[in-house]
Amino acid sequence: MSEFRVVSAPEIVVSGLRKRYGRKPALDGMSFTVRPGVVTGFVGPNGAGKSTTMRVILGLDAVDEGIALIGGRPYRSLRCPPRHVGSLLDAASPHPGRSGRGHLLWLAHAQGLSARRVDQVIELVGLAPVARRAAGGYSLGMRQRLGIAAAVLGDPPVVVLDEPFNGMDPDGIIWMRGFLRSLAAQGRAVLVSSHLMSELQDTAGHLVVAGRGRALADAGVAELIAGASRNRVALRTTATTNATRVLARAGASVTATGPGTLTVSGLPADRIVTLLGRSEVPFTEVSAHRATLEDVYLELTREAVEFRATTPAEVSR
């Protein structure tokens, strides 16, 4: 990543955070740990407490109870915090008349860093062709890259990013995946919030799922997906109504997951084949279900969603 090398990184420890805004609890015992060497995804519905937690970690919000420590110390007690923790909570908003490079030079001066380091991070995030252009003309994706350049300017061992995929085009998303994995591979502790489950499935090794101000799950991504896949069977059929009726009668739980596609829980694949054959229900596939991170997320947060919209079909009934 740079001329500097990360030998070891501290953990982020979030323990028992509680915070209220009036009568509404924003955090209700939020606890988890972000370990070095792995990308930790931080997900949850709107109002789950993700942004508040990140602000507490970065010393921007106070809490009623609990602690958030980086290497055993609060953010505000760190000497030159940006050299210890790099963060992006919003797309960079530099003075619109200042160039991207000028913005980074200003930040570098405050941290005692050189212009050479500025040029390194500009190359790193792919902004070299537009570095001297006024930042007021940057797209959202370019501002995101500028914000990430600012976050890693001090070569910090801990990186905290809120929705870094926002505004990225497909090439940018692919770059971001590799960039986050490279940060962790260098031994850094990386915490990333995102609503894009597919991107985290390809990027994160660990996942914290938040809901109603606390952690609903704190486990490895592979472990969570394996748990959600267990004892489920994917079924493809042109007769979904008949298949559902037959299998439900045998005690299975059946969920429609797409046109002509059902997920069946509670019955093994061979029993499903026997039941459908006996009832002359046509099918083209019966196979072990492979859950996605989105499946895991929806299952864990089903009761924690604060705002749930209806579908057009439900409205028209």
C-alpha cells in the first residue's frame, strides 16, 4: 500500500454501548470486536445503530453507557488519531474550488506528512488523472475515492468506512473489493458498513449484524452462510402451488424464492422427490440450497426492520 508496513494492528472493542435520543434508544447494548487481518462487515436495517456506533468509535458521539476502544484506548486519547485510525463517514466534501490534490495536501500538512505521500494515495485510489481538477466537479464515486485517499493518508493500522461502495460504478466496485481485502491482508483492522450484501459476501470475512441498537450476530461469513444453508433444499417446478401444498402437508416449510423456485425446509431431498413423484407434481431440480449473505441478513433482521413497505400486489388487494 505504501512505503510504510503494518506489523500489527490493534482491535476495535465495542462493549455495552447505550445511547438514547429522547425516548428513543439508538444503541441498546451494542457489543462486538473488530480484529486485525480481516474485513469485518457491519450491516443492519435503517435505524439499527450502525452510524451511531461508528461515530462513537471515532469519538464524534458520546454514549450514556459502555465503551469503544481502539487498542485499549478511546479515540480521543490517541496521539494524532488519523495516523492510528483512518475513517470515511461521508463522501469527501472539500472546498469546491480546491483540487483533490490540494485538499489532500492540506490534510497531510496537519498530520506532518509529505507531498510524496499525497501523490502515493492519489495513485492508490485511481485519482491521478483528475487530481488537479477542482473537487466541485467530482462525481460521487470520485468523491468517495478522495475520501478513501484521505482515510489512508496516514497509513493507519485501523480503517473505518461507512458505505464505501456508494456511487461506485462496476469498475469502482471491483477495485473497492480488492482494496479492502488488501488492507486486511496487510494486517489492518477494517470495519465496513454497507447495504450491499453481495459486495460484502465477496469481501468480508466476518460479519456483525445490527438490529434495534444491538448486535444480532457476530460471526464469520462462511459460518453464517453454512448455518442458513443447513437442512434446506432448492426446488424448481412449474407447479409451485401444487408442490407447496404437497410438501406443506408433509410438514415442510416452503418459501417462494423466485419464478418457479421454492426453498424447502424440514424435509430431506430424497423425501421431497418421493412425495412430488407420488403426487405427480412435475419438477426439474431438487438440490441442496446454498444461502447467500442476503438470505442470512433477511433472516436475522426480520423482526428488527423499523420501516417495511408493501409490494404493489399487496396494495392492489
